[in-house]
Amino acid sequence: MSAANVVLRGIEKRYGGVIAVAGIDLSIAAGEFVALLGPSGCGKTTTLRMIAGLEEPTGGDILVNGRRINDIGVHQRNFGMVFQDHALFPHMTAFDNIAFGLKYRKVPRPDIQRKVRQALDIVRLPHVGERLPRELSGGQQQRVALARAIVIDPDLLLFDEPLSALDANLREEMRIELKRIHRTVGITTVFVTHDQGEALSMADRVVLMHDGRIDQEGAPEQLYRSPNTEFAARFFGHVNELGGTATAPGLVRIDDGTLVPASGLNLAPGTPVRLLFRTERARVVPVGPADPSTATVQGTVESSDYMGMMVRYVVDLGGRQVIVTQAVGDRQYRVGEAVCVKIPADAWMTF
Amino acid sequence: MSRRRLFHWSLGAITLLVFLFMLAPALVVVAQAFNESPSGNFPITGLTLRWFAALPEDPAIVGAMHTSLALAAWTSVLATLIGTAAAYALARFRFRGRGQVQLFLTVPILVPHIVLGVGLLLAFRMVGLSKSFVLLVAGHVAITLPFVVLTTGHRLQAIPRQIEDAARTLGANRLQAFIAITLPLALPAILTSLLFSFMTSFDEVTATLFWLPPNTETIPSHIMAMLQFSTDPKIHSLSSLLILGSVGVAVMTVLAVRALSTDTQGSRK
Amino acid sequence: MRMAAAAPGFRTLGDGAAVAWSLLLPALCCVAAFVIVPVISLGLYSFWERLPTGAVQQVFTTANWRELLGDSYYAGMLFKTLKLAAAVTLLCALVGYGPAYYITLLPPRRRAILVTLLFLPSWISYVVRSMSWLPILGKEGLLNTILGGSGLTSGPLPLLYNEFSVVLGMVQFLLPLMIVNIYIGLQAVDRKLVDAARTLGATDAQAFFAVTFPIAWPGLAAGCLLTFILAMGAYITPQILGGPGTSYYANLVFETFVAQQDWPLGAALSLVIIFFLVAGLVLYGRLAGISTMFREVRR
């Protein structure tokens, strides 16, 4: 299979006075799995559809293997696409659905048989060929849709939120399947989703989009640990916020008076500052002495949710509530108990 | 019996009565068609088929039948073609003025047939054209077009657009995608439009009376004429044939639609 | 500039708009040529002069309109037709609501059958349906035969060729339309809302009037509008089932046009009814919302 590299240069889409995509520059290497992630309305689906050729960019170029494809029609681009609602042809069997693309490529009959069987094997559904879409379960439908997209040996695989319509367990399963298939087949993949968990677990590279632009892109850990914008920080996981004023380099006095070390922070004394941190970077500990390298803030446990491996505490810090998730240790803190929340100096995110 | 069930049953009884009210007169006509008595009145004196046999002997009736069938055929084909194309454009494309166009195409429903009859005749006269078969077809298409647009439009909108997109990513161009995917799925609505516009054209009389060229009649206009000589017993047998024909077409339509329908989502309910 | 959550699947202006307009063109031409132009022609004709010979001269005159507005006969005819249409609409609504509601109580499969059955009579030509009342209502018709034979009446009842038979015929003709529209309106009511009302203490009847009826209102309104419009234009039924004294507006137009060959006056009369219906439509639009009407008319 020939995987292609894709370059988007200055891609823009306007509808009248409304801008859906405001200028995207993106390079996708051959064989890479890239996730376009973002809230609804951020332009990720529109971008995907422009790559597919279902929408025409009002500005910019799309290049595949160095060749500009803006003027090439959808049916000639040879990209496989999997849609949110599988979009299987309801009046054709699974076999005919998968064979559809092959017919337009004038593949001879015996080869069609072989290729369709192959595709069904890849998605692990060897026996559903004669069934109609409505006779298949949600997961099976999505897999047939995938087989239909792969069988044509596409240069690019495009996914438009394919898992959103499935229930939680199925989604998990399908995520693993898709990753496996990508490893086996190696086609360059662009995957649109609004689910950060999906993007983080599946992609080689995540492209976070916001208001028609790219907010940040990089490997999953990079986005998660080192977000460049508050939007990116807040998009992944849960983020707590504390307010305070800078007192000295690396030191902040937060609203309840506690002095808090924040490494790397260099603001003029008196500057108001908002400190953000992730729930899993903090820890609830018994009340005890402060320690210069870690912030220690006093508070009371509001609620504690036992989640099996982890426990989630909501702690009231003098009016502000923060959420802390930590491993279930020997010590469990009860509602109403006075505790300290410890936050390491390098856990803070400020923007 | 609980109050709920009593209510259910009385409502069912009312529905039955209403249904009989709507259907019974037609049954009476059919009964009269077999009535020996030429006056077409009760009581029924005997059963005979001669009023049916007399129908093909009557040249006026045969002529009217030809006209009606030809007119209905032309109307249904034209209206369905034009209307389905328009419905597809409205369902699949977004453009400025889409709402207005939709309104514009549906407005003719609200024009009373008598007004349409007079108006179209006047318009033709003003351009110097006289009454003709073309005038009849034009008028009938105008009458049935909105229904076609609404019926096929509704069905087309129910077909997820993504299915056509999928076909196009797989290598079909727009026309191929339409023929291979959209058309089969829209077939029930198209068939319904075809048959419905056929029946509407066949039955139309109010406006048609204004448009008939000399020496031309449609079946309904002929029936109106026959009613002036109310003693012609062929009127009952002719009407019976119409009733049977209409009911037959209606049943055929429903069965055909049932057979052709695939759930547009293709999903298990 | 707003950010759009672009609706995927639509081709926008520039993306195949040419294709869209070329698909629409035949339909637009048909409506423009065969509906709009005729209405304009009516307007023009109504201002032209009719010579005593019967020919029409294209000379501007307001004579037709003055006659129409001046002679109370025409206004009276309009009013009479209005009363008929209102009566027929009301009857259809009252008689039709029950069956429409009944259909919603049935399981889904039976529903489809019943709707089809209900629609069956409407496939029969309305000329036939109107005239099918003749053997029933006539002096020697079915009803009178039964009533006379069983001794309930002394002589034949005048059931035919009067307002009674006209109203009966029209109600029979328009009832399926009303029922279907009410039914569509009722379908929009989520059962769960009724359940919620009942858990909150409403009886079946109260839940119906507080929840079901208001939500299903657009269906009833659409049905009434369509029924009223069709009833206003009634020509065939009064012609077949009516007698002296049951001539309505459409019959008047026909008379004026065909019997009296007074085309300009006929044109003016036709325009009046259009204005009237447009006014009614605007009123309806204010009351019920135009979009709901189009949603309901779509079947």
C-alpha cells in the first residue's frame, strides 16, 4: 500500500461572511496517525472534508506527495473515508458495500471477491458478507464501513468522528481495533474527534483546533504535559485554578495567604496571577508542616468518590474548591476532615 | 370495563362510522352498477352486467378515456421529473434564497382550481394560443407539481447526505452516486409521486372544464355531462370502474412502496 | 465574524450552485408560467372592457371592479361561501379529531394500515364521490327507501339538492385531509410528556387538554387551513349535489365566465378570492407560524 504525505498550506474556508477555517498549515508524514481534536465548531470536520474534496477551500493549497490536489474531484482522490454514522448503503449487502469502490476502479470480478474477503478478514468480520446493514450491530456496521474504505488501497484514510455514535464499551474496543489495523496496514490516517481520550490514546500526533485555527500540535504527552495555551490546558483532563499575586521570582502568595513555590515563574511583584494544575499532580495529605519545594494549602474534604483504583477528592480551600485524584493509599480521608493539599512547584501551569 | 377501555372502544366505533361514511357511498354506486333497473334507483330489481358491457360501445366514453389516460400519463411523467429534480436541488444544496424557492414551489397548492382554470386560459388567450392538449398538460402539471416536490423532497431529506459523500469518496462522480445510491432509496417516494399525480390528473375537473378544446372530454367532465341526463345508467358502471381503478392503484402503490422501502439508516431498530 | 459550525454535506454557493439552479429551473418556470402569469393575467383582464357584443377590448376601465364592489350581490355570495367553508371546516375538525386520535392509540403496524384505509376513499375521483350520494339521498334513494319501508317517515325527506347534501358531500370529500393533518400534529406529541403530566396529578382528560392538544395544535391548524381553502373553492360538489339556492362563489365565477361570457368580470371575481385566501394565509401565518404549515403539509 502506498501511504501518502499530506501538506495543508494556508487552508481557509469561508461561508459568506462566516469563517469556518481560518488558515491552517499542517504537514502529515506518510503512515502517520494524526488526530484533529477540538470542540464542535472548531473547524476540524470542515478541514477533513476539504482534504476529502467534499468541500472546496476558499483559500490555500492541499498537497499530496507534493502535488496540488485542490482541483481534483472527490471521486478521483482515492482517499478512504469513514463517517460518523457509518453511511453504509442500506439497500446493499455488506459485500456489495465493500465492493462498491472496487467496481468504479474496474477491478475484475475474481479480484473483487478476493479483496473483499481480505478486507473483511482485516476487520475481523469474515462471515457477514451477505447481511444488510440493518442486520448488523453498531460495531459491525462501523467495521464494515472501515473495510469499505480500506479495500480500495487508499493513499489516505479519513475518519469523521467514527466512534461517537457507539456506546462506551464498544468505543474502547474499536479504538484498539483501529490502532491495530493502522499498524497492520500503515495508511496515513487523519482522525477527527472531539474526545480527548480518543485522540491521546490513538494518535501519533495530536492537532488541537480552536475557532478555525490550530491551537497547538504535537505528540500526545507533549500536549498533555506542556500545553501552550490555557485552552489546550483545559481541554485535556480536569484543571484546577487558584488565584494569587506574585511576590518574588518563583514565589506566589495565593488568595488565602499561603506562600506557594512556582518554579519558572518570573513576574513583577504584585502582578496578579492565575495558577492552574491538573488533578493528578496534587495530593491530599494529613495536616502537617509546609515544605519549601511544594505548595501546601489547607482545606477541608468536601466529598470523596471511590473509583476503584483511584479516589477523587473535592477539597474546599477557603472558598475555592479543587479536585484531586490520587491512588487509593493506606489512608482514606473522610468528608469534613481537615487536610492539606500538596502541589509540586513544577505542576503549575500559567498563561 | 375500565373507563380507559370504554373510551378506547367508543373512539374505535366512531372511527369505524367515519370510515363507513366515507366509503359507503362508493359501495352504493358499485351496487347500482349491477342494478337491472335503468333508473339507477332503489330497490335493486336484479343483477346484470350489461351496463358494463355498454361502456366500450359508447364512443364518447372511449374517447374520453383515451384523453384522460394520455393526459394523466404526460402529466405524471413530467411532473415527477421536474418535481424530483427540484426537490433534489432543495435537499442537497444550500444557497441563498432556498427558503423562498421552497415557498414559491409550494404556493400553487393554495390556488383554488377554479382560479387556476380561469387564469391559465386567460394567459393563453393573451399570448394568442387557443385551448389545446398542451394547455391541459400545462395546467395539470402546475396542479400536481407541488405535491411531487413535497413528497420526494421529504424522502430525499431523510436519506443521509453522508451516503452520497461516501459513494463519491469511493470513486463515483455525482451523477453515478445519484443513480446508484440516491435513486433506489428515493424510489418509493418517486413512485408515489408518479401514481399520485396520475390519479390527480385523471380526476381533475374544475379547472379542466375551462381548458378542454372543442370536442374533447375527459372522463370526469363526461360524467358531469352525463349527470345532466341523470337517467343514463352507464354512469354507475363507469363510476364503478373508476372506483375499482382508483382503489386498485392505491393498493398497488402501498404495496410497491412497502416492497421497495429500505430503512434509510440501514440500522437495526 | 462568526465561527460557523458548518453543516457538513451541504454544497455552498460556488460549490455546484450552477447545478442546483439548473435542476430548479424547470420547476420554477412551470410555476411562474402556469401559476404566477395566470394570476397576473387575471389582474389585467379585470381592468379591461367588455363590449356588449361579448368581445373584450383591451381598454382600461374600472367598470368591472365598480360593479363588483358596488353590487352587494357579490359580497353576499362571498359571505355565503365563507359560511359554508367555515361550517364544513368546523364539522371536519369535530368529526375528524376522534379518528385521528384513535389512530395514535394503535400499535405502529395497525396504524399504517388504518391510515392507508382512511386514505383509500380519497383516491376515488371527487366527481364520483359527490355523485355517489345521489342514489343514497334521492327521493327514491337508499335512505328514504329504508326510512319509508320501516315506517319511520311518512313521505320522502328532502335530503338532496339542498345545503344539507352539499355540506355532507364536502365533509366527506375533505375529511381524510383533515384527519391526516390532525394525525401528523398528534404524532409530534411525545408520550413521555403526557406521562409526566399524569405523574404530576393530571387526569387523562386534563393531560389531553393541557399537553396533547396544544402541542398537536399545528396539525389541526394546518388541516383547517387546507380544508377551508378547498371548501372556499368548491365547485363540483355544489354543482352535483346542490339545487336552487346552493350556488357558491366558484359556481358564480363559472357562471360569469361561461354562461355570461363576461371574462373581465369573471377575472375580477377570481382575483377577489385570491386576495381573500392570501389574507387568510397571512392570518394563519401569524397565528400558527408558516414553517409549521409546511411541515404539516409534507406527508
